[in-house]
Amino acid sequence: MSKALTYLAKTRPEAATHLLGFYKHSVQALDDKTRHLIQIVTKVTVGTERGLRQYAPKALKAGASREEILDAVLMAFPAAGLNKVLDAIDIMREMDLLPDPPDAAPAVNADKRLGALEEFPLQRMHCLQRPEANLIVFRTTADSATVYSARCPHSKANLCRGTDHGTTVECRVHNWTFDLATGHCVEPQGGAGLEIIPSVVRDGQLFLA
Ligand code: FES
């Protein structure tokens, strides 16, 4: 009980008894977790930091997850408005009652940048000479690409010197042919496929992963 209610119970016992009796007996069907989550909504709406600090830990203790507590804070938005919700989030984060944000996307090394995605022709083979290896970039759709090692899996010839048939490339040494959308060997059937080099697209740029 807050100090103010304790004070009222002593100095205005009749009034305080009715008030406390209301709190005690009015809610009967809700379990503790639900009740405390609703109390979070009301505390955020009213903008009472003390109430929030009092009831939010109770919700956690009653079995609410941090995600549910965040939902309760956000439920107050239509009545409370943005500023009260943001203030509540500050308080709850300080009390470690809200979920951590997901990890930010890992930074990509600028040295691994292969180029702007739109620079690579759609559905066509594009060769890149890199210090680590020769690569083939095949832009499968407007916003995705697959990167392959240009080394022929048959006997390591450079496929960038092979014959470009559009969506397939044919090795000039023994004529193995590879589908560039999948990397599979189409001639001879069952031959080893191209090695896929992990890559990632960020902000329209293609990087080695
Ligand atoms: S090295 Fe490419 S087909 Fe043999």
C-alpha cells in the first residue's frame, strides 16, 4: 500500500476502508497477471511513474513476459498519447522490464562490397576478379543475386573464360554446362554444381557475407 493510502487509512479510516474495500473486492474474475497488465495500461494512461514502478514488477512476478508488458504499455497509446508511452518505456527499460531490441544487423566490411545490385545485369552472367577468387554474380531478381566461385568444379578451369549462354555457362575445357540460377550442372547430368559463395544485399549493395 502506498504511504498516502496508509496515511488516509489512519486519518480518514471510514473513507479509506470503502476505498480499499473497492480495490479488494471489485476484481474477482481476472487472474493476477491479467490484472497487473491492465494496471500497467491504466498507470501509463494516467501518467503515474510511481504506479508504474509499483505494478509493472508485479506483472512480471505474476508470470507476464517482457513482451506482454511492452504490449500493455503500447495498449495505453490511444488514451495516453505518444509522450506518456515513451516516458513509460524509459522507466520500464530502466527497470529492465522490457525485452531487448533484436540485434542490429551485423556491420558489413566495405572491403567485401561487390557493387550496387543494379549494376549487375538481370539473369545474365557477370564476372568479377577479386583478390581472393574469380567470382560469377548472377542477379536472379531485381533485388537478389547469387554469387558463385568461377572455378569449374570439374577441373578448376576459369568459367569466366567459358561460353556465356545467358542463363547457363559452358566451360571451354570439357564443356560442362551450369545453370546460373541454381548452380546445378546441366551437362553432364549429375556433375558437381557450382560453389555458392555466401553473400548479402544491404541497402541495394551486394557484399560477400
Ligand atoms: S574443367 Fe571445366 S569442364 Fe573440365
